[in-house]
Amino acid sequence: MKKLLLLCCLMLSLPVAARATDEKIDPSAYSCAELVATGGFGLTPLYAGLQIDGYAAAAQGQTVAYPTIIPLLEQVYAACRDRPTEKALTLWQEARKNHPAPGDSPWRADKTTCEQYDTEDDGSGFLIWLDGYNRQKSGKPGSVLESDAALNAYLEACAKKPESLMLDVMRESLN
């Protein structure tokens, strides 16, 4: 019941999650101690988890975002409690290898266009995930989540190019 309530709360708050705040993290350096300090509940761990998962997916050559990230987040959070000095990314990559592949999803780094972006249908979560994915693939720390201005510029650029891949527009807006 507790997991169901948490999932419902997180799903309701996802459109808010795409707002750029001081919550952008460096997925390659985010420590288990930082994840555990969030308490494992609420928007901050989900936000961090989405960025780390996108980063991990790109590192593993996977282009599909997990539609349900909560089981991965719970697994990594539990492992991080026992290994606070580890990087969360290391444990996330292990968890992702052992988690069933997401299968077909509308949220794909290599196929999702700007026209398909919809904050009402978990698109905000995908945008956060895609930002982590892009930072790993590009090897650059630039992020559309740096500030509200950067996020708004990206969303405006995407609106002007509805047929373009969200990832391509992200890369263009960060140059």
C-alpha cells in the first residue's frame, strides 16, 4: 500500500518535476550518501533517479526509458544504504542490467519527437531522463535543466521543430 501511495504521489508531481531547479545533478558523480540523504521518498530521489537512469542507459547503449522507474529506484536506494561511499551510477548500472528490459515504449532517445512530448503523459519524466542520457552521450556537462531559462529555451526550440527528435533539439540548444 505504501508503494502504491508513493507511486501515485510521484506520478501526480511529474509535470512539476520538469521545472529546472537546483535539483540538476551530475549523474556520474552522485554518491549513494547523497541519494540516501534524500530519504528515498519524494520528488528529489525520483528526479535524481531519472537523470541517473538516462545516463546509465546511454552508457549501456540502451535508448528506451523505463516506464516504471520506482522498482529500480527502490533497489538502488536499498543498496546505497549499505554502500554510502559508492557512486549511485555504479549501483544503478548493476540494477539496470538485472532488471527486465523495458520493451516497447513511446519514450525513446532515438525516436521520440518534439511533437510527441506531452507533460500530461509522463513526458516531464522523460525530459529529465533524456537530459541525463544526453549528458552521457555527448560527454558534456551542459544541461537543459540548468535553469528555468535554459529549460524554456529548449521547450521553445522543440515547439518550433515538432518533427525533430527531442534529443537532436536538446543537443542544438546546448551548443
